Amino acid sequence: MVAVCVTLILDGLMTFAEVPRTLKTKVQTALETMGLDTNGHPIKSA
């Protein structure tokens, strides 16, 4: 289910706010592992 949510976020079909509460941490971790923020955009380096 995490992979589905990540894919939907990347495709712009779901926002992080729409991710079920029980999956938010895992979805956020998966996105961050890919170098992305919770909107599916690249994390900017400082």
C-alpha cells in the first residue's frame, strides 16, 4: 500500500494529506529515501 501511495503522489493523483494516517510515516520515509519531499518534489540541498 505504501508503494501505491508513493506512486499516486508522484503522478499527482494523491497528496500527502490524503495518505491514510497509519501509512504517513512509511510513505514519508519512502519519499525521503528517493530524495523527495512529501509533495514528490526533489529535496533541495542546503
